[in-house]
Amino acid sequence: MNNTRFATVVHILAMLADNEGEWLSSDWIASSININPVMVRKELGLLQERGLVVTRKGKEGGSMLQKNSAEISLADVYALVKNADVLGKKNLHTNPNCPIGKQINSELGGLFAKTDGLVSAYLQGITLDEFVRQFR
């Protein structure tokens, strides 16, 4: 995953967890991340679909956590936004006549899966609540 989605979503969730019980606007969250509020709203929509946040519209609207931050692991967030293996992508058009080229993708597949598993296992041991406590 070579993008900022994980960092952005963790930042959004951290803001919501640190302000538990308060409706936070996407504009306010975006000002902390220093990104466009439209990007925050897009991620909030995904988080709402997955049952992690609740959002209400209007002047008094905003978003807040739907689940307790102690029940959300960073592995949950990683799985939500993961769009590629940690190590990147394989070369899909290797030379089938080369002894390495014809086998490398199957070998890399195992390596990629194991690496992703290690990342997920590590993140499973960190709750959003634990992560946010370091900012208090």
C-alpha cells in the first residue's frame, strides 16, 4: 500500500476517538490533516458503511465513532483501506523461458502473503484507544 489512505483514516478515527461523544465536522477534521474536506467525507462514508462511525447531516451535523475505540484495532483499519500488498506488485510479464522468471511470481506470492500477515498480526495488537492515548 503505497498511498496515504491508512494514515488518513487512522488520523480521522483518532480525531473522533479523542473527541468521543462530540459531532466533528469534516472541515474541522480536514484542517487537522491539512487535506480537502471532500477527501475526509469520502473516507467517513466508507467508515460509516463499515459501522465504525455514524454521520449526520446539517448545520448541527458531523461524525462520531459508532464503536468504542477499544474495540477497533489498527488491523481493522488496515484491512479496510488495503489495496495492494505491503511489498507492492509483482511483475506480471516475466520471461517464461528464464529459470527465475518462470517461477518468481509464485515464490513472491508466498513472501507477499507472509509479510502482509505479519503486518496485520502486529496491527491487531494495537487498538485505536491505545494509539490515541499517546497524544494525551
